[in-house]
Amino acid sequence: MIRTAAAVLLCALLAACPNQARNDSIEHMNKAAEAKHNKQIESAVIEYKEAVRIYPENHSAYYGLGATYIDRGNQWKEASDAFGNAVRIKDDEPMYHMWYGIALYKDALEQRKQQQAKNENKKPEEVDVDLKGVNLDPSLQQLQAALKLNNELWRAHYYVGVIYRDQDKPQLAAQEFTAAIQNNPFEPAPYIALGELYRKWDYTDQAIQVASQGQANVPGDTEREKIDFVLGMAYLDKKNLDAAIESFTKSIEDSKKADHSALFERGLTYAAKGDTKAAKKDLEEYSKVAGAKEEFNKSMANKVLMDIASKQN
């Protein structure tokens, strides 16, 4: 009888252990979420790590940890590891798959950027990243798994489109960018990507239509200036110089910082119209603010300025 009672007590204690570990893990996870909300990122990382240490099956804590690594400074490798654990534990959650896929893509992008910068003896921010030859299939598989579970995730559609674009599959990319817009017409990135894709195909009217739709739908406090810029470039392709100047002006006005590209293109468009005074003003300003990555455009701006000065003399 004593042995039986002891055995029952031992079983009860053993059964309680996982529950206690889970409860303690949830407590740390809640502290982490509060710290993250208060922008105490380091504290959030510590608490999320403690949550998964105590109870390694806490997929929500791994998901929160991944998001916190992104907030910490786009630590995509660490984020992908965390999201990967969340997917491993709970395979039927579309958001886990989506962010795992995004983190894998961003990590691949960052690694290639660093390698290119080293090879080209440039700073990473000066590099035009070329992803040809990079295996993006693991990222694509996770994003497609997310869409299989929930086909309305606009961000998953967008990144699938980005990967198809990087893999030189423009038609598939266009389908995904269109699906992203249909699922969330208020986000700027899909309009920008689809508009640029149509311009690359010389589908100028479609590019104008997409960018104009983006202008109408996207709230003004987001990246409206890039939509304005794509629209300006499409009008420029169409040889509609006045409409191009209007769109470039909107891009400059909508931007929270000096939009160098729009300033450069507006200056060239003024020059093409024969408005040398306005062209000179824009191109001189552009030459002052253009960064190292814009050396080619800067040299072109200086050439146009020299041509203007020559004609004036």
C-alpha cells in the first residue's frame, strides 16, 4: 500500500513537471513580449531565450525571438534559426513558414552583399547585389508552404515574386506581385515591383496603370515616393515629359528625405524639354547630394551641366 501511494505520487510529480516548465516558459515569453513592446530589445532577447530553454517546444517563443532578432538590427541568420525552430515544432502555422522564408531570403541576400563588397572592394551599401547562382529554393519552399496554408498572405506572395524575379522568371513574378496587390492594395512594395517589371518588358501603359493605382490606394505616410518615381519613369518612356516632371515632383515632395533619383531624372527631363534654368537647378543640387553608389548618374549630370553652360556661353 505504501509502495502504491509512493508510485502514484511520483507519477503525479512527473506529470506536473512539463506543465510547470510550460507555465514558466509562458511567463518569460510574456515578459519578452512586454520588453519588445517597450523597445527593450536586449531584454526581450534574453527572456525569449529563457522561455525556449525552459520549454524547448514553445513555438510561440521561437517566433517572438525571430521577430526580435529582426528588430535588433536585421539579424536574419539568427532570425531564420528561430523561425525554423517554430516551423519544426508547429508545421501548420502559415506565419511561421512565411517569416522563415523571408528570413532565409534576407540572409542569403546579406551574405551575397557582403561577399560582393569584399570582391569589389566596396562598402556593402555601395553594392548592386546580384543573386544569380544563389540557391533561393529553401526560401521559396517555405513561402509556398505558407501560401498553401493561407493563400491570402500578401507578403508571402510578394516575396515569392521577388524570388521569381531574381531567378529570371518574370511572368511568374508578375503573377505573384499581382496577387500581393489583390490581397492588400494598401502596401507600396508590390506596386513598385510590378511597375518596374512592366517597364522592363516595355509594357509602358501597364506600368502607368499599376503605378497610378498604387498612387490612389497607398496611404501617404508610406513609401509613396517610390510609386511616384516609377510612374514618372513610365511617363518618360512614353515621352510624356510634362507628366513625368509632375510625377518626379510628387516623388520629391512625398519623400521624407531628399529623393536623389527623382531629382536627377527631373533635371534630365527639364533639360530634354529645353528648360535649362530648372534643369541646372536640379542637376547642381543632385551633384551635391549624390552618394558614392551614384557615380555614373553624377557624371551624367555633370556632362549635361557642361552642355548647358556651353550653350549659354
